[in-house]
Amino acid sequence: MDKNSILEKSDSQLITSNTKRGALYNKYKSKIIHNPCLDRTLVSFQANKETQFSWLKYREGFSEKLVTYLIETLKPKPGALLDPFAGVGTSLFTASDLNWQTIGIELLPVGVFAIEAKINARAIDVEALSLVINQIKTINFSDYYDQQYAFNHLAITSGAFPEPQEVELVGYISYCKKHIQDISIRNILLFAAFCILEDISYTRKDGQYLRWDSRSSRSRGKKEFCKGEILLFKDAIHKKLSQILSDLSNSSVESITEEELHAILLASTGTQIDGS
């Protein structure tokens, strides 16, 4: 198949898709009502910036405020919520806080990791976490670098971090794995490092792609891209841990255990959470 044939086929598929979408809209447009409450600041992940536990920048998600609005508007009486694409658990935890029974399924490791961290956060001893964080602020993590925890980079991630920052990041992971005995605290500390990866890297996520800062060795764009300040690992991790500690110290969410959440992590099929 030559190039022109491929383009013609692509154009044909696009026209067909647009036609079907238009037909579907015309069929139901009389039932569509504009709701001014559902604006961009409510629906998208941007609304989570002002909420507690918004530690991970997860652009694909929607906001806690949206879930609360839908539940309280459409079905204020508690029931059961099933989220087959749970993401980082926004729907599950928001509904659970409103006394709903929640069941979620998530296949992506990033979502499972975030959900586990939120479960740990709700059961954690905040005073013990505070002591550990204060200790961490005195540590030079490059001294704890261990090759066994070094990243096995993919082609897409090679060179993503300034070398000194990657050394400290790996040292931090090594320290947490070897010296933090409390599993819940260890998981929160590791999750904090996961949350700052973009902040300390040369990259910024742009849709499904990574944009590379011109200060890296991989910038290929016609125009130079500067993502702004690239944080030192030490500064970024201290800032994130302070945010986490502040959220947990000021949390109005009642402390509950993993057993009370009935959290079951399914290695092959995803994550299921029963938040009754």
C-alpha cells in the first residue's frame, strides 16, 4: 500500500468517525442540558490542587470535587460505587468518605501504587512519620547509593535526570528499603519520591509524550523548550514530605486501618478496594 492510499484510508476513517459522532449528537441533543457547575475547574485534575492528598500530579484523573458533586447531586443516599478504571482512586476514596461502599479495579502499576499509598496514609502514625521525616532532612542520600536499586532505564527515560540527582534519588530509595522498618511509613516515603520525578527531571509530560528540556542531551525540537526550574532532589523531596505531613496532620478524614478498608491488591487483575 503506497503513502497516498494510506492517507486516503486515514481521511476516510476520520470522516466516518466525525459523521457517526455528529449523528449521535443530533439524536440526543434535545436531551442535553448545559450545567454551568461542570466547568473546567470542577471537572479536571486542576481542581485537586487545592485538596488534601493531592500529592501526585495525575493529569488523566478527574477531581475529588467532581465526584462529590455528582454523588451529592444525583444520589445523596449512600450506596455502592464500582469504578472499573480506578486510576489513583479518587472516586473510591471520595465516595468512601461519604459513607459509600466502594469497589475499584486498576491494572496500571502507577494507579495501584497511588491507591496503596493513600491506604497507608489513612492508617499511618503521623507522629512516627514526623520523626522519620525530621531524620531524613539530615541525611546525605548519595552516601547510601546502592547499585541494586539503580534504574534499569528504557530508551525513553535514559538521561531523564541530571546525574547527581539520580544518584541521590537511588540513595534515597536504598535508604528507605534498608533502614525504614515500618512498612506504611516506608511506602509513603517511596511514594513521595515517585511524586517528584518530573520536578527533578529534564522532562515534562505532554499528552502521551515527554518533552525534553533543551538543557538535556536529548532535546530534538525545532524550538528550544525550557520547562523552568529543575529542582534539586533534596529540595524536592523535603518539600513533598512537608506537604504530605501537613496534609496528614490537618486531615479531617477519620483514621482507618487497611482491614477496615478491606483493601485487596490483586497482582494479576488490578486493585479492588471495599471502602465500607
